[in-house]
Amino acid sequence: MKINLILSLILVTTTTFATEEITIKDKISQMIVAGFHGYKCGKKSEAIQMVKDCKVGGVILYNRWGSRNIHTPKQLQKLTRSLLAASREISIYKELPLLICVDQEGGVVDQLPVNQGFIKPNLIPQSLGQKNDPVFTLNYVREVAKFVRDNHLNVTFAPVVDLNINPVCPIIGGKGRSFSGDTKTVVEHAGVFIQAFSENKILTALKHFPGHGSATGDTHFGMVDVTDTWKPEELIPFKTLIVDKKYDHFVMVAHTINRKLDADSTCVTKSAQKSCVPATFSHKIITELLKNQWGFKGVVISDDLGMGAIADNYDLRTTLKQLILAGNDMLIISNHIKNNTAQVINLIEDLVKKGEIPESRINDAFNRIKTLKAKI
């Protein structure tokens, strides 16, 4: 009896200690997916600081913008192994493994290109949709997913489930990133894409909610309003996968303005524009529609904060506040902009301390992240 009592006390003490270890700042840090510069992970490198000092929820690797992170398979594997080794030295990562993310859609958004010794062949989503053979897509994507896994990556921000409504959309249709303009085709091919990556314990992301395929502009370079071009059927692939197929990984939200879904948008930009709140800032679109009405249980992640639609129109503090209040659980900071990760974490912590962001919103985001990370 005494032994059982002692063991119970030890268990309670240990559990309490583990809970107390995770501070509000730790929870905020887990909300960040950060980019960095460099192909290596030295002891004083930016990448190691992200992990050891900032304790970020994840890092994102790129093969563009000059000297970034991906050069050859051998180099990439060494880099990802170093990141994982560094994370194992930090206690929070024992229960919340570091996410090592990449945009691997195929086609133009290909971070592991053939000419650098990576994946082949590289089929674009549009060609897969045109072939319209889900079994072929499944087998092809299985090869890609295995290669991604073998390079120690555990998240791909794909598939794109935007409808190809505007074939010359400069960032979706014009680059062949959409499977199709037909909702059934998009759902079928996105479904097997998710299946193939899930089999390899790799998380995926539906993007770009609530639909970017009708746009006439590119949010990388400025504000894009889809109000006059967006159609309700653009929601169907997202809703079908989430509500009917119970998809619960990531949903990535676009920086597009859509007054058809949020007519009450108010201006919060540095400029004097009216009705200029993007979907990433919209509580109606993210929390009320995606989370409450559809019951999405996964993690909502913003598109990159460094894109022109955000960086050119909002100050950083406003951006962080609006994103989190709207319902984003994780934020991508690619760091090709001047804001550093520690600054972002400190700003969010200050917003919580001053009551501008309720602590309950941070706790909800953290719990979603924790549940998702358990899948890998």
C-alpha cells in the first residue's frame, strides 16, 4: 500500500512538473514556423538558434531566394539530421517534435528539383488532373512522399485544392498548380495525395483557403481582392475533405480579400483602404466558418507573413494580433523579411500580457498543435 502511495505521488509530481515546464512563451514559440538562411547547422547558426533559443514549432526549408537551405540530397539530409539532433537536446521537443516543412507540390513549386539530384519525374498537379487517373496519382505521389520522408522532412505544404477557375491566375492556374476546375477531380486527386503522404507519417496542408483560384493577382506582390471573381464552389474541395473525409492536418489560409464571406471587414492597414481585411485576418472566415461550422479539428496556418499583401500594408504588431485573433494557430515567417523570430515571439507574448490576445486563444492553438504533432 505504501509503495503504491509513493508511486502515485511521484506520478502526480512528475506530471505537474511537466505541465509547469511549458510556459506561455513556450506555447507561443510552438505557433511559429520559421525560415532561415544557410545550408548548414553550425553551433551558432541561425537554424540552431531557432531551435535551441526560440524553440519554434517548426522550420521551413526553401530552394530559392539565393542561398537558402536546399542544394543536394546529401547536404539536405545532413541539414535535417542536424536540426533533429539539436531539437533532441531541448525538453519540449520530446513530446512536441520539431516540424521540418517544405513546399513540395510538384511542378513550379518544387523544392527538391531533378537538376539537383532530387525527385524525378516532376509532374505538375494540372497534368495529374488532366490525366485524371487517381491510381496513377497515388502511386506517383507515394514515390514523392517516400523521398520526402527519406530526407527527414515531416510536413509538406500541399496539396493545392484551389479550383482552376481563372486559368491565367498568375499564382495558381497560370503556374499549373491546380488539379482542375472540377471539384470532384480536385477532391479525388487531393485525397490520394494526402493518403500517400500520411502513409509515410508526413503531414499535409490544404491550401489556399477559402480559394485563390479565381484571383487576377498574386498576394506575394500586394493586396489581392477576389470578391468579384470568387465563386461559392471554391469552398467545396475544402469542405468535402474536412467534413466528409475528416481531414485534420493543416489548412493554410490565403491573404486574399473576400467580402462575399466577410462583408463586415474593417480596415486595419497602414493605408486608408476600406474593406481591406484579408482572409487571414478574418474571424468570420477562419473561426466561425472553418472551425465552428465545419468543425475543423486540425491546425490553421497562415500563408507567409513576408508576402507583399501583408508586409506592405500592415505593421508587424497589428499583423500578429489580427492573425491570432482571427483563429490562425501557426504562422509562417519565412525570414526573407527583416523581422526575426525572437522579435515575433516577444511581440506576441507582450500582446498576451497586455490583454490584447486572450491566453485562451494561445492555449487553444497549442492544444491543436500538440494533437497534430502526435500524428508524426
